[in-house]
Amino acid sequence: EITGLVSILADLGIEKIRLTGGEPLLRPKLEDLINSLAKINKIKSISMTTNGMLLSNKVKLLKDAGLGSVNISLDTFRPDRFKAMTGVDGLSKVLDAVDKAHHFGLKVKINTVVVRGWNNEEIVDFANFARDTGHTVRFIEFMPLDGSGIWQSNLVFSKKEMVKIISER
């Protein structure tokens, strides 16, 4: 069904596909879907947004199927904070996924949600990571998409504040 829909959309001018969802890597045989999407002539790129926890073991398979880039959600470089934010002890898995994705030729972008009082002191660490690795880091303001009930306006760390901190350091 997805391939059929993308074929129709490609005929209407869509050229880029991004696989998102809850976590795309939980989908059985994701590589088969990517392979079928890659065969659609008018599709020029296929990317995926993932939390990175399951990526390391499948990255080569996904690249070979036609995946061109990944956006990996990563909000901290601190193992204890990662566990507190995600509920799992998986920072090393995500960092390994970043390295393997790069190694196998995928373009890597890091999505970092900055939350005041949680991880805003790591902004410069992420900027340095971008500079040192060449990976794009996209700083995302904490937004009121509040299924969890934790959003508060005082937790928002603005783009202007982020740019100021990076510029000063």
C-alpha cells in the first residue's frame, strides 16, 4: 500500500521520501519497503528519522536497499541523562549507530530537542560535535506537542538563545 501510494505521489511531483512514525525500525522487513520505494523512478531520495536504538544492526542492509540518509534523534551525550530522558540505557547504541551510518555512506543528521534545565548546557557540545564530525545538528525548540503533559513555556530555550551561546563560545 505504501509503495502504491508513493508511486501515485511521485507521478504528482513528490521526489523525496522520509520514513518516520513511532520508530520505523520496529517495522518488520523495513529494507523490503525501502527497496520497493527506491525502484520508483521519480523518487530521488529516501531518508528515515529514527531514535537510533536499532539502527546499527540494520544500517548496511538499509543502505543497500536504497536508504540515503538518516535523522537520528539525540538530545544528550550524557548516559545518565539519556536514560532519564528515554527510559533506557542506550546512549552507546545511538552513538554507535551514528558512526555506522556514516561508515556505510549514509548522510547523518542529528535532531536535538533543547529543553531549558534538562540539556541546554550541552548546546555547545552538540555544536562541537557537528564541527568535528561534519554531521548536521538541528537544534529544535521544545514545542507544545503535549501527549506527555510535560510542556511548559518556561522550558522553551529559544533559537536566539542557542545562537547566542554558540557564538559566544
